Amino acid sequence: MVRLGFIIGFIALIGVLFSGLAAYRVHDQELAIDRIALARAIDVHASLVQDRLTERELLARVASGLFRAPSVMKANMLQPLRSSIYAFKTDFVIAGWIARLRPDELQAARKELASAGFPNPAIRGFDGSPLDTRALDKPVDVLMDLEPRTTETMAFAGRSFDQDPNLGPMLARAMADGKPVASDPFPLLRPDGAIGLVLAAPVLQDGDASPAGFVTFSYELAPLMLANDEMSLFSVVLKDPRNTGDELIANDRGIVTSRPATQEARAPSSMRTVTFGGRDWSLGYYAKTNALMRAQQTAAIVAAIGIALTGIVCGLFGYVAYNNLRLSREIQVRIGFERRLTAVIDELNHRVKNILAVIQSIVTRTLRHGSDIDVVRELLIGRIHAMSNVVSLLSESQWQGVKLKGLFEARAIPHAERIAVSGPDIAVSARAAQSLSLLFFELASHSDEGLSLVGKHPHIVAHWEVTGDEPDTIFYFRWEEFNTSAATRREDSDFGVILLDRVAPEALGGTSKRYFTDVSYVYELTAPMETVVDMTERDRTEQITAPVRPIR
């Protein structure tokens, strides 16, 4: 089993290593694929944004180039350009004509606006406040025409934007550079309106060095730069040019809001720069998914699959190997069992022969020396019963020996209730038990002979002890019948004498003696403990009766 476990462990280690290597490779590949896909998607988006911005700047340049008119104060200056403006199909919010008017031209401009049907033709400030025309000493930029004309947009006509904090700097730069310029992002139409920006293209008349006015287009910032697909790999933000610590982002409804750049706990995955209106605009791209976490999850799945396959392979290998090992062990157990069975049969034959030999001796000697057939029958039955009892006790203990006190039970010897037994509860061997059982029966069967002579049964004391030190311990047994004497006790039979003086001592490798005292009959037996216990016989019996184990 140790070798099998080592092999399975080695296979499992190889499987785990390969699974880890595969997970590592998948992790790197997933990261590389995600980075490439993200970079391509960002490049495509930035390119589309730049194309969109270039298209709108081109519209402003075309509109300013086509602008020809004898007077810049007309309130319908965009009329000839309307078809050209809408031909581009751009999503502008307002297209406007902002004229640069001298102070002495403001009255005529007011009349032109009134004749064009604008609701408030007065020339006023960018916020709608009245404009003190007498204090003016330089041209002002007034919105004279716009598209589309709606109730909300027409309210802006007549306003001057050269002082506007958002449009004023844009117009001044466009006039200085002589090319389209974009404003900073700000709310369009109203304070809570959509955030956007305005692109102003200066209009130069033939022979004039300074622009006569500006063609402007305003755009919402969300569809212009921040438009993005919901299924895209990233979200896009615009670095706010008004505050480098903020960024503009559009939600799923196209509403643009400003937030601190530190709100995202991570830096943008990539930055791109687009050009629009003579300015550079920085777009930041945040990956919607954590590529590292996704790669780790994919690698974990691959590793789990690899480990699961390794477990299946190890399980199948272990199952097959274990079944083979179990079959081999069953064969070994069967072989060992057959060997054990042969040994048991041989031992059984040996013990049966011994028992039959003892019984044959008992029968022969009992019949040889017995005179009365009734007495012979009782003695023969008793002696065979004593042998049967000790065999039963040995079978109960699996021939591991018999407790010495068990040989004094009522089923073993007659008159057991009148015998006082004392001594250590030792277990004697099977051979010693057979000899001692016959010995105790013979002694007990003669103990009743003194009844008619003294008027009462004799008092019997059976005592044994173990003396000496290992390994030279001695077993000493003493049988004493009180209330009897040589005159009152009948002599032992010839079989009994042979058993007491020769058979039992020789079986135990010891000596015996019997004699009378003034008040009793005494029988003593002394033998080495090694023959009484006989560890060799016990070891052989344990080896036969032990469970069969497979050969390793």
C-alpha cells in the first residue's frame, strides 16, 4: 500500500504541476489577448472620434469659405449656406453668424433683426443685459443669424459675445489665428443644458485683413467625443481643459458630468489625443473589465479542470491498482488459509490420537484391574467424563490452556462441593490439563470411601502455589483429606496408583508422593512451571488459530 500510495502521489504531483503550468500559460495569454483587444478597440474609437471632429471642422472651413455678402449686418446671412450646412448631416445644436459690428452700426443691426422677426432685436450683452452702446469704442461680436430657428434659439439673436467668458476668448483667438478655433466645454443654450463646445471659423472678405465675422457651430460633447457602445470594452472620458484635475464623462443617457480624476481608484488603461479647433484634446480610456482578475479566473478554471482530471486519473489508477492488490492479497490469504487448514488438520489428528490413546489406556487399565462390573462401569464413565470435560474447557479457550480452578467444577469431578480450593488462578497447558483432570477425578472419587468408617464425609483441601524465580519457577500441588487414616481409607486402585505415582508426574516432568498423617491423607505433586504452562504448545496453538494475514 505504501508503494501504491507513492505512485499515486507522484502521478498527482505531475498532474498538479502540469495544471499549474497550463494555468500560468492561459493567464499570460488571456492578459495578452485582452490587452491587444482593448488597444485595438481604443485605437478604433479614437480614430472614429478624430474623423468626426475633422468632418465638423471641415464643415466650418467650407462654410466660412463660401460666405460672401456685401453687408455683414444681414439677419439672414446663413440662408445661402443652409443647403451646404445640412448637406453634411452633422449633429450641431446651433449654427450661427456672429458679425463684428462697429458701434455706429448697432442701430442698423437692431432694425435688421427686428425685420427678420426675432423676438428681441435689441443689441445686448451675452447674458441678455442691456448694452451701453455710447460707451463702446471698438467693434463688438453680435449674433445676427442662427439655425435652426426655434423659440429657444431665436432668443439668442442680438447678443454680443466678445465679453462672454467661454466664447469671448475663442473668438479672439480665431480672429488672431485666422482659422477655426474651439471653445472650452460649457452648458449650451441654458445653465442646466447639455455640456458642449462651440467651433468658430473666421470669415474674411476680399481685401480685408481682419475677419468680418464668424461662422459658429455648437455641438454636444457626448456624441462628439464621448459616444461609446454599451458592449464596448472600455469607458471614455475627456480631460477637462478648464481644470486638469477633473474629467468629463457621459452616462448611458448621454448626460455629461464632471468628476475628479481621482474618483477612479486606478489610472486610465490608455490615453489618446485628438485635434479639434486648433486644440489638443486628451481622451482617457478605462477598461470596463479587470483583465487581470479575468485572467486569474480563467487560469483558476483551467487549473481546477486540470486538478479534477488529475484526480480522476489518480482515482482510476488507484481503483485498478487497489483491486489488483486486493486480488493478489486474496490469493495469498487463500494460500495461507489452505496452509493453515493443513496445519490445523495435522494438529487435530495429533490431538485426537492423543485423546484416543488416553481413553484407550483408561479403558484398558480400568477393565484390567476392576472386579465388579458395576464399579468398573461407574469408574470408566467418570474417568471418560473427566476427559470430556477438560476437552470442552480446552475447546472454549481455543486450546490456549485451562484455568486450574475450572478443573474443580462440579461437572468435572464428584463431590466438588466438599473441596476447599485455594491457589493462584493460573492457566495450565492442554497436556497438563488432561493429566490433572484425571488426577483430580481419581482423588475425588476415593474421598467418599471414609464415610462408613467415621460417620461423616472427609473434609478435603486442594491447594497449589508457584514458588521460585523465573525461569526456574516450581509448581507445587497438595491434596489433603482430613478425617481419614490408613485404617479407614480404602487403598487406591491399581489404575489410581499408576496415575498418581507415574502417569501424572511424568506428564508434567515432576515428582509426587502420597502419605498419611495422624489426621489426614496427603498427596503432593511438584513440577516445573514450564511444563505445566508449556509455552511452546501455546505458541503453536496461537499460530494455528490466529487470523490469516496476507503475505507482504
